Amino acid sequence: RCFHFCKLPGRVMGIRLLRFTSVVIIVLLLVAGALTALLPTIKDDKLPNSRREPKTQSQSALDSFTLIMQTYNRTDLLLKLLNHYQAIPHLHKVIVVWNNIGEKTPEEMWNSLGPHPVPVVFKVQTVNRMRNRLQNFPDLETKAVLMMDDDTLVSAHDLAFAFSVWQQFPEHIVGFVPRKHIATPSGVYSYGSFELQNPGFGNGDQYSMVLIGAAFFHSGYLEDFQRQPEAVYALIDETQNCDDIAMNFLVAKHTGKPSGVFVKPVDIRNLEKDTNSGYSGMWHRAEHLLQRSYCVNKLVTIYDGMPLKYSNIMISQFGFPNYANHKNKM
Amino acid sequence: RCFHFCKLPGRVMGIRLLRFTSVVIIVLLLVAGALTALLPTIKDDKLPNSRREPKTQSQSALDSFTLIMQTYNRTDLLLKLLNHYQAIPHLHKVIVVWNNIGEKTPEEMWNSLGPHPVPVVFKVQTVNRMRNRLQNFPDLETKAVLMMDDDTLVSAHDLAFAFSVWQQFPEHIVGFVPRKHIATPSGVYSYGSFELQNPGFGNGDQYSMVLIGAAFFHSGYLEDFQRQPEAVYALIDETQNCDDIAMNFLVAKHTGKPSGVFVKPVDIRNLEKDTNSGYSGMWHRAEHLLQRSYCVNKLVTIYDGMPLKYSNIMISQFGFPNYANHKNKM
């Protein structure tokens, strides 16, 4: 009985000990959890959620970029540009988005004229859509994307510098063509370029978008684009326009900052006149600009607000093309 | 005896319980500690450790800056500049570092010609030292410091724009005068400007310092400067030079990035010739540049390494002075 009696407290203690331990462990987990929640929002977290790790970790994929060029009815220009871009430093791969539905790609001819330093992949499309170029291509292995229109040539030097700028501003669209929106007293937005001025804004100018037809941006934004409201895709398909405006909305919403960083190009050219197809780009349509203002207002409704922010920063390369570019009156 | 016997396990348990509890508490503290160590390095943490909270939280102190101007033997220019800087937007206060030892300040005259929109404080010095301007002035209430030489005039427009740039790069020296160092094969460094070229560096130019004689920087760096090795102060006093080079070392060490961001000035002028004192600045001394190379090499020894990093980014204001500044050949 004595034993029976005095074992009791032991067992009781054992149970208490157990309860106590579990309580403590729970507390431990809670504290750990709470503190973990506070862990660093490192720069990379500002980047598009996906693609923090590129599919391949190869050094080249980390400090190089992929050129995505959509083409329609300008195969002669395309080949000229493909030749030009073969010699660009840090270029990892070229993805050609082939919007000439039912037509054969020039892949055979291209390969027959090889070898080429940079691999070119032709992605044959089934529908001729503006937003085909905004797919999350499995061939894309780099964090950095350079998107170029098929009628625009930017010098190798401008591209190399802009890429180094993008590496310092990876959550922004770093490009050569700035645009802006203006809020009118009626509350309706207007889309335009330097000709469009913000009444009441003092000296100089501002931009709120950088067009993706000649720009670097993070490949993760292509994944984010796949998760937008259906109305956005409908708007782009209905107008065959504004995919670049939608990307600026997406980036501005993501960062809470101006979507773009404008790099002043030293040499950028439109080669449209050089094509034999005689095809001239969508932006020549009379309704082009009107459509773009229409898109800005539609996107504000879809996203329930205006995320675009203004910037007045223009970046050039120090001492290029010559010393004069930074010397002053002093 | 039975009691004596069976109390034992209880007490033992009690002791075990105690030991266990204390162990658990220690573990808890360790985990908490470890995780706390991982807490966010938020942007502000990149800023100089001190001054995260300005002495006053007044809005004006947060979105305004303090002008610190050191003056020696150029009181006529000083008054001209004080008049000019009175009209600068976002200017919170002017601190004049009075290096005319034993001379009366023009404070009385200045006040007699008031009222003035921006308060001016004269800090009378007891020794004429280059580094007097790098004190942690108690009158300094803003996070942003604009430091200007007493012979340099920068347009109100340039200052307003550069301040907006500094607000986007608060851990950098944002200013109008870039300089660089060059490593020679002998391992000895050379100091210079655009005339000094880095053999083997391709197109364009680079800079690794932004002079504080015409620049914005975080006031916390003035506190950090008070905690540098004695040898740094000795070097500056011995040469009456290089305080600005030392600040670039300090900032580069602190951020691990290029110390400066160069903003291309539209209108910056040297007013030296306008002074009646006929006094011409220290930088006219034959040994000025040699001294500065000497300082770079000394500082590398003192800090046991070369922290300066190169940048080739030049920032201008979009659309100012005119649209042409961003339009291209397209």
C-alpha cells in the first residue's frame, strides 16, 4: 500500500511533466512561427513570386538574358534582326514567336546558314494574337527577358548597358521607350508620349510606363501574366493592342513603384520601311492611340484602381558616347 | 520512514521538473535569439546605423534637407550664396561652418536684412580644419544633408531634382561631381577625373566617388564619420584635403555598393573669380591632385582594402531642359 501510495505522486509528476513538456513545445513552435513570419523581405522577394530560381542554375542563365521576338509578316526583317542579335553580349537564347499562322518558319534556312553562336527557337503559334509573346515559355531559362518588336533595332552597346541597369533594378521594366497617362478633370485617363503634358506639372516631363517592345524585364512577370483576370486577355484580344500597357499595370501593382526605368538609347532605329512585305505595324492604325487610352481606362476598371506611378529619372551611360555627355559649364 | 521514503520521488521529480523547465526556457531564449538575429534587414537598415529617427519627426524634417556650407576667406561669396539658397524648395535650415578663425560672422548684418524664409545658423570654429564640416551638428534635424562648397552655385532646379533622386537612393552620395580611382599594375592607385582612363575598360567611362562639395547624403554618415580610425583624421588634417575621399570610402564600406550616384547637372557654376578676397581654393595648389592619389593609397592601408566600386550610371531629369533630351533617332 505504501508503495502503491508513494508511486502515485511519481505517476502524477510524470503526467504533469508530459503536459508541461507539450505546452512548452507548443509555445516554442508558436514563438518560432511568429518570428519566422518576420523573416527578411529580401530584395528578391520584391521580384515576381515565381522564377526566383531560374530553371537552370547555370552561371550563363544567371548573368545572361533571353530575347523574345514576336514576328508577323516581316520575315525579311526578322532574319536581319536575328543576324544582328547573334552578336549581342550576354544573350543566352532567342525565342521567336511565329505569328504567321500556317506559314513555314525559316528555321531550315537559318540552320543551313549556321553555325550560329546563340540558339534560336521558333515557337509556332496557332492563332495570331498580340499576347502570344507573353506566354511563360518552357524554353526560357534566364531571369532576364529582353523583349523586342520585330521592326526595331537597338545597338549592341545600348542593350549591354541597359542589361547592366536591369541587373540593378530587376523588379522594373528597363527599356528605351517611355510613355505616360494623364488624369483629366473628368476622371477619364488619356494615354500619350512627350506631346501629352500634365497641366500643373512644373519643369521637365514624367513617364508612367516603359513599353515592352524594347525592354528588359524579369521572366517571372510572364508567369504572373498568366494569372490575370480574364477581362485583361479579352481586352488585349479585342484590340490586338495594349499588352504592353497591361504589363506595366501588372508590374506597378506588384512593386508599388513606377513600373519602368527609362534608359536613354544612343542608337535605336525603326526598320519598318526596310521590309519588302510593305506591311506597316499596328500602331499606324488611325485608332491606335485612341485604343490605348481606352485600354488604360478599361484596365483601371478591371484592376479597380490606377496603379501606374510617375518617374522622371532618365539613365544614360556615364562618358558614352563621349566625355561631353557629363561635362558641365563649370 | 514510509513517508520519508515516498516523499523522495516527489522531491526528485520536483527537482527534475525545475531542471527541465530551466533547460526549456534557455532553449526558448536561444531559438528566439537565433530567429531575432534573422529579422528583416529593411531598407532603412542599409542606412547609417544612427539617425534612423531624425531628432524631430516633423514632416518638414522628413521631406526636407539641411544645407551645410563651410566657408573660409570668401564672405562676399558666402552672402551671395546664402541669398541664392534661401529660395530653394525643401530647404529646412542652413548651417554655415565658419572657418575664419577669430573673425566676426556676418550674422548681425544677415539678420538686419531679414526676414529670411530659411533659418541660417553660424557655427564658429576654433581651428581652420577641412573636416570641420563633417561634424555631427546638433542643429541638424533632417535625414538629408546637402553639402556645398562656398564657391559653387547649383541651380535650384538641379537641387530639387537631385533631392528627389536622393530620396530614391538614400544610402548613397547623390551629387554632381564624379571622380574615380584607377589601379595601376604596380598596385598603387591613382586619383582622377574623366581625363584618367582605365586601360582595358571598353566604351564609356566609370566613376567610383561623388564629391561631397556638391552632393546630398544621409546625415547619419556624419555620425559614422566620428567613429573612424584616428589615422583618417590625421590624414585629412595633415593634407587639409581628402575629407570627401574619406566619406566615399566610408559610404562604400557601409553599403558594399558604389558610394555615389551621379546626377548630371544642367547648371552648376564655380563663382571663385567673383570673390573680392582674391582667395583661390585649395584645389589650385600644385600638389592638390598628387595629394588626393596619396590619400586614396593611405586610406586603402588604413581600412585594409579598397572599398570603392565603379558605377557608370548617369541620371538626368526626363524631359528637362527640353523634350529633345530623351528623343532619339527613331
